[in-house]
Amino acid sequence: MFTHIIPKFEKGRVLKTRMLENLRDFPREFTDVMFREYVDGIVTGAEIEVAADRLIISPGIVKHQGRLYLLHEPVTMPYETTGREKSVKIRFHEGKQEHDWISHGSEIVMDELVEPGPAELELCRFKLKEGARLRQDYQSFRDLATEFNTVNLLHVKYALPGKSTLSPVILRYFADELLRRGSQEPYDLMFGMMCLNEGVLNRDVILHYITSRLGIGFRDYTNVELHKHLARILDTIRGGGRMGGGASGSLRVIVD
């Protein structure tokens, strides 16, 4: 049955083991239930900030193999110009039995084995040319996929129930550009507002929007493919056109 139990810590009352167990177990049980259906990925935080010669990873929560991992303090990592693609990843360690704990640790690494392994979770990737600076001040939605000197978030997995999804940074850039272009398509307005208001969107919501808006087949596109399709939608708005049959709108033909 459903229960709600609060220990009573009062003067003169005997401190019982069960009272301490309640304090110990409730936060873990709460988070385990709340995020039980989430797949592996970033739950919140763990954002990348670029400084002069280093990256800063903000505190956050990630999920891996059913376990929630918490980063309490920011972590800094130096980076160099090599001209080769590098990936910043969380590498999870095997659990260790200790006297008072069973601990599952991790470390944040940067290497040239770009694709994450089964015990890794990507935070970003980049390819920095000699003499250039790494940047994340994206000039447009397409700029998110720029190959050199740019923090690439397209491959990062955000955790939600059932499926991982795109970084909220990607969706915010899309929504901002979409709405600034003044689209009158109902699908565009609704989807753009959802991106700005909710941040992280269910992957199926993104898929249904893209397939309806462009009139393409529904399947589980990769993150990179999702970005390309969203960029195509922006291109149709720039030209005043409409692709596919999923979204309504008016077309005018001017005859000279």
C-alpha cells in the first residue's frame, strides 16, 4: 500500500534504527521510483562550458545501467589543439565492495576513440585546429554541426522514459530560429513553444513533428539525422515553401 512516514526526533524519545533507516532509504527509493523508466543518458546538468584553455563540466545527474550517478562539484579538463576529433566522456567503473559501501565510481576522460563504449557516456566532441579557439557561441542552428573548432552536442544522449533524446541546447536553438523566422505553420508554433518551455522533449515527439512536417517516413532517426531534418524545416521557412503534406499553409503563385 502507499505510505508516508516521517520519523519523530523529539527530546526524550529513543533514537531507533528504523528511524535512521527511513532517512537513509527514502531519498534513494524516491529517486529510483521517479527515474525508474528512464534510459541511460544525462538526466539533468552535466553541461559543457568552454574557458580559455579548459572545459568545465557542471554538476549533474546521469543514468547508466539502471544506476543514478551524481556529480557534486564542477570538473575542469584542459584541452589541446590537435586537429583530430576528440570526445569528452564519462567512463563508468565496475562496482567495488568496501567495508561500509558498495561503490560504483566513474571518471571524466577525453580521448580520440570518439564513439562511446558500453561503459561510457558522451558529453561532447570537438575537432580543434592549430591556432584556433574552441567555441560554443553557435551562430545558427546549422552551426551546431560545424566540424572544426566547435563544441558538438549532436551525439549526446539525454535520458527520458523509453528512449534517449536530443540535448535541450539543440532544441532551444532550433526553436529560437524557427520563431524568429515568423513561421505561421501551427505545427511549427506548437513545437517551438514546447522546445522553449520544456527543454528536453520525448524523442517520439520530435520524430512525429519531423515526419509530419516534411512528409517523410517514420523511423528512429539518429541524432545527426534529426538535426539535418530540423535544419531542412528551417530552410523551407526561409524560402517560404512547404515540404510534404503534414502541415497546412498557403502557397501563392505570382504571374507577371
